[in-house]
Amino acid sequence: MLHLGEPSVVRAHTSLVMDFVVGHLSRSSSVDVVAQFLEQRYIPSLHTGRKIRVWKPCTSLPSEIDELALDFRAKLVYNSDSKSSWQAHTLKLTPQAKHIIFPDSRAKLWANAAADVTVADEMEGVEGVSSTSRERLVPHEVHIKSVKVVLYPLGTGLLIIHMNWLPHGLNTDMGKMTLDELSTWQCMAKYRHKVAHVFQGWTLSPTALCDNGNVQQQLSNERKRWDLGQPFGDMYKAFHSSSPLQKHYRALGRIGYALYEGKSLSLSSICNWLVHLNGENPFDPPSRINRGQRCYHYTSVVLEKEPPTRLLYEYLYHLRRGYGQSNRPPPTSNQDKVIIQRVNRYIGISRDGLVCISWSLEKLSRQFDLGTWPKLFHGIYLLLALQVNAERAILYQLSRLTHKQANCLHIGANGFYDNESMHPRLRALLHDMVRFSLSLSHDDCGGRAEYTHFYSTLRTVFCIPKSQRELRKQINDVYGIIESGFQESHKRRLREILLLQRRRTDLDFLLSSNRMANRNRYNMFTVALVA
């Protein structure tokens, strides 16, 4: 509820950012290969069976990108003519697929409420929870504005879901939302999985699709037949001989549970379905977005009026961390940073998330503060933040590959590391590290001072420069061990070759001496006979 004197939220947007790795592809696979796999996905239409593409290339970028440095801008703009595999490639969920997956662009989050809150009517049709739990669950509806995938080298990528907490026509407490409510729901939205007695997942409205009363029952029977009975391999073989309804439901997989059967899904279930590839089971897609309990968030909040300073810094802490109101701010400073761009604009940065709290000072700037600034913040600023998240994801992947090589080290019988087969792999890893530094990593984005300050501060909070130095040292250390073992093995082989050559030389000398001695004895014997 909105308390007297507390500023209310008039605009609130969040971008949920989740990193993933397409693990079964080879390290040499270019970004184009992964993009082609995703672009080949489609959803058959419910009634006609017409193929609806799921992903399409996204080439539109904020106009403010032209203000950035030319070399940095080249890292963000995908060039289809380039043969380099170290480029970012952005895909966007097509409007047709978005209409199917998120009907009316809406979704609901379900969280456990206080004991005196009863919303049994709201939970009608949501399965998977007991009747007691239904009476203690409250929903919050959000507007899904866009869903994007940004692909990077080494099979890494970022999935971004951009949503509006206060869509048009959605009213809470006379059309307003408190910062406490926003902090609570943001905490729920960050959960990748369902949490018992806390968060029960997401539901998708089926009203835009289920215009036939028999569709739900048919799809329920189809799920029991294929999901529970027949293996996916057999289902996939019979796919082309199926009806449009069967094809539609099999392509939706787990998403069909929420669309047509009213079930709630975790965020990881929805996102794993979004990034699964052709040939993988849509009912049980690979778990690519399951690492960690929470995802990274990028939130902008516009308040009705200026809040008190103490509350401002407290909510900056709550909203950038996204842990809910029970987590209190520490008494001393920590690694988090707060950027004050204007007297009415504060940006809080942490390893868990990022939030911008702003408010309008006068009527002349109200249009900019309410409309232009949120678009700008989720445009060029989000692009810079995604670049930092991408650097961190690729560094994690390089570090994982380095540790994998280090775990394969073993000492041979001669006391040295005997791992000649690892030598080319370590050289390839060093090559990847150099290409990462040259192609995707940059200390300065250029452009306006506000962009540069934001970008450098975000890289500092994420410890990107320090992580690069540590990883480079780790790779060099492992490579040094392998190189020393390789050199020792090479010297040992040289010594063996020299020893073998010396033995052959001694043997040849001995044989030559024996032949010479035999020849001399033969000559002496011949002279004696003639005499």
C-alpha cells in the first residue's frame, strides 16, 4: 500500500539478463553457426500448420551508438560480410512467435503473500500447488516488451527479456506502485527456479489462443500421449505426418503447459525452451540457463517526486541487489558503486544488478524524464551493460577451459609433465585469449563523458580488468608448465637421438676396423703364399 508522503512509481522497466553456453558445439564454431541453428526454429500455426519463425536477425541499434569510439562501435555492430567468428550477433523474437508465447504480451508472476491475503479466484486454473497454497498466492502482471538473444564466441550468449512493470491499463492502488512493491516483485522476477513458500513461477495467458473449447482437451491428450508415453525420437520421426494441432503442441513443448493447461513455469524453463535448438526435445530442453539461483537485472524507475535522501540510498541498495526488503544495507561502503549523473538521477551498480532511480523536477522536463530517459537508459546504456556482461561470460568460459586443461596435467615416469597432446590445445587457448582482447574487450567506449564513466565503472564493479589479468596469468602458467615439459621431452629425445647416433658411429667404426683388419690379414696371407 502507498503510505502518506512516500513517492510512488510512475514508470518501471526491467531487463532480465541470463548468460548461457551452447556446450555441445565445438569451440571453433562461429557465431553464425549458432545463429543459423536458432533461425531455423519455427512453430507451426495452431490451425493451418504454417511455419512461424521463432527468431530473426536484429540489426537495429540506438542512434546514440554513433557517438561511441569507432573501434568500440565495431565490436557492437555485426558485419555479415566479415569472416571473423569473434563478433556479436543479435536475434530478436519475431512478433508472431511473441504473440504465441506471450499472448497479448502479458505474463504473470505468482508469489506467496501474507496469511491474511486470499486470492483463490485469481489462482483458478493454475495447477501444481495445493489448495492451501492457492489461498496464499498473489499475482502481478507484467508487459513483455521484447525478447532478444545476443550470441558471442565460444558458444556463449545472453538472453534478455525486457518487461514493463506498469503496462497501460494495469492499475495497482489507483494506478500507482510503491518502491516496496517494486522491490518485492523484482526479487521474485530474478529467481530462475521456483522457491517453496516464496515464488511459484510464471503463467502465460491463454485467452488469445484458446478460442476453441476443445483445443485444451485435445492438447492435454496429446501431451499424455507424447510427453509421457512415446520417446521423443519416435515423436520426432512422426512429426511430419501429424496434424497441425499435434505439430503446434510438440513445437511448444513445455510452453504449451502454461498456454493451454494453465500451469506455472519457472523462468529457467521458459528461457531454456527459448534457446533450445532444432532436434532437441522441446518438452525437456537442455539446461543451459540453470546456473545460479538468480539472474542479472537492469532496472529503470521513475518516481512521482523526489524521495528523502536516506530512503533514496536505501532503495538504491534494495533495487540494485534485488534481494527484497529483508536484506538490510551494510553500515560501511562495499564494492557497489552509485553514479550521480544529475541532481534527479542516481544509478546504483552491483554484481547482482543495476538500477536507475530518477524523478522529474519541473513540468518542462517531464516528457524527457518520463518517456525519453527510460528509452535512452534501456538503449545505449543497456548496450554498454550487455557488453560488460558478455566480457564476463566469455572470461568465465575461457577460465573453465583453462581449468579443464589444468586438470589434465599429469607427471610422467621421468618426473616431468608429459602432456604433448595438450600443447596445441593450450596454444589455441592462448590464441582465443588474444582474439578476445582484440575483438571484444575494450577499456574505453569513447563518446560522451557519461557513457565512458558508466562503462568504466561497470567494468570495475565486475572486476573485468582484474579477471583478464588473472586469466592471462593462469593460461600462461599452464602453458609454461606444458611448454617446459615439452622442452624437456624434446631435449630428452634429442639426447636419445644423439646417443643412438653415437652408438651407430661406434658400431660403424668397429665394423670398419674389423673389415680393415681382415683385409690386412688377407693381404699378408696372400703375400706369404706367393713368396
